[in-house]
Amino acid sequence: MDSKDHAATPPRSEDSWIVFSSRRTEYACAEIGFVRPDGTGLHFPRLDIEGQVSWHAGPAFADGDRIILHSVENSETWKHRSRSNLWIFRISSGELTALPLKHRPADFMPPALLLPGDERMVVNPVIQGNQCVVTMNLDGSDPVHVTKPEDGFAYGIALSPDCSMLAFHIAGPPNYFACVGDIDGANRRVVARDSDVLFFAPMWSRNGDWLVCEGCFSGKDPEHFVADLYLVRPDGRELHPVTSGQSHWFAAAYGDEKSRSGGSNVSRWSPTEDVVSYTRLAPGSRTAWKHIEQPQEDDHFNRAYAPEEARGGTQLCALNPFERACRPLTEVREGVWDMRAAWSSDGALIAFCRAHVGQPPGLWVMSADGGQARLLTVGKEGLGADHPAWIHAR
């Protein structure tokens, strides 16, 4: 192993916020929630802006108090016809300010990252039907296309620790493949591609010498229910799986018919150890949601509720991908589905989501060794808390 930590001492996790998505009553609509890791400060900002039906958290500024929010005017974002808007939200005051964009390459343009200095951002606009990777100033000026529409549908963007490169995947023939390129769009190369494997969400190790990504045998698994974890060098060398048996829960689906939701569940590196999060499935596990291969209407969920067929569950693990040593963090329990592990910047705590069969997920936090797990919230009106991310001054 050769991944080492050269970062400055991070802030304490107890000084951080956890931002999360809270499901609204309407399908595919959400609002934003904030909570401290000790459970204090829970609040759901009142963002009553006319025409904005759903709100989502974007990247946070270095001051630990401001965050870019993304709102949409039509919740059916998977149809790529929804207009979105970008805002700066100040947690301490609740102040919401629209980003005055001089240039926007597309109507739908979710934010992905802030670059060092907080003067430029990486956005993911859908142009001519394909999602692109674009960097620009906060007012939309000086855009640089890292990918273009003809390159395919690119998303799942991660910034290298030295802030010089971006990793992402492209949904294109023969299958999803992982790429790395400079932030100015130069030197782009494919690092993981196989016609039989869907490679997804490459994430940088803490020193930038490895990437971890999901690899799903999509031909045998059209639901993308499971995957293995793969390692690869940023130049594409040494691509290899570090789990076996397609044992990582990949396409998460949970809730009942009133609270149904889901989304890709990806692996992340610890900021202080050479381990990655691994959502290990119990053998034979199935959720309460059966995949519909040919739905009458595509709602980007495409599942039928069958709680009587649910079985098994998942546990969160810290996996050393170099030694293939797995440290369980949560227990395997029938009907309990743990997912979305996210380390605090000091590596002391892990935020995660836990869903019981037929119920929306709750937001939990635990120590990095799996101890002292505690529920923070089940979201506004109990409809679920999902997609946690840490906010801290840096």
C-alpha cells in the first residue's frame, strides 16, 4: 500500500454540520435538512421560492457556513427537461441568495464541486441530451468543457486530493466506463472499461494514488442491484476487483408506497485510514421493491412494492482494499438495510442511513469503529432522511 495522508489537521467532527435530503410527500421531491452530529440543531430551512418544487444540497464553501443549493422547477429530472437554479445558503442566518449566472450552458445544471478558492465550480449540465462536466466561475463566466455532449453522459464527479484532476464515469457504449482528466479538460483517459462491467463513481484515495469504483455485471443484473468494488490507478493500470460475488449493495431502494425512494449507493475512502466503505449484502438478500424491466411509464424508479418477498439486509464495513481485510461496523439483522456511509473530515465519525423493510431511511451517526451508533432524525414528518454529507470549515 502506498496511500498516505499529507493533509493538515482537520477540524473536529463535533464542530461540523451534516446536511441531508428529506423526502417530501410528492415523489422525487425533497427539501434540505441540517443537524449537528450530536443531534442538536436539527432544522429544515423554509425555502418558499415560487416555482421551485425540490431542493438538493450541493458543495459547501470553505467557511463551513455557506453551501450551494440546487432547486428544480420540475421534479422529473431524469427526463432532462427540468430547469434548475443555483443558490448560496448561509446556515447561520438562513440567508438565501440566487447565483446570478451570466452564462448557463443548459437549463438543467446541478452543481458538483467547488474548486479551491471557492471562485470556480464544477457543474453537470445536460446539453443535447447528455450530461457534461464543465468548470466555470460562480457567475457562470469563463466556462471550460471537460467533457462535451459527443463524449457521452458523464457524471459522478470527484476531485483529486491535489485538486488538479477530476474523476467521473460516462454512460456510453459498450457500458459505463470510468475516466480521469485534468480540470482544464486536458489529458483525459479511460481508466476502467469492460463491455460486461458497469463501472461507476470513481473515488480518489486520500493521497490520490488509487481510485475505488463500483463494478456491476449489468448484463446479468439489469436492476444494477449489486456490484463489486474495484481498485485502479489514475493512469488505468492495475484494475482489479477487491470484493467478490457481487456483494456490495449498489442500487438502493427503500420505503413503502408513500415514501419510496432510492439511488446509487457508492463506496468512499476514509480520510485517515486506507479503508473504504463497503455495504455488504447478506446472502440471498432482496429488498421490498421488485424491479420492473418494462414499466408502463418510466419514473426512474421502476419497481413494484412486494414487502412479503423482502429478505436479508446489509451491514456497513470498513474494507482495506490492499489487504482485503474487512472490519464490520454494523451488525447483519434481518430486514435492516444500512447504506451511504460518509466519514467526517477527521475520520472520527461516520454518518449513514438505515432503512427497515417498508420504512423510509433514518439518518444515523456512529464512531469510526462502529460504536455508539445513534439515530439523529427520520426527516421532516418522518418521510426519511437520506444522502448525508459533512460540512466543516477548512
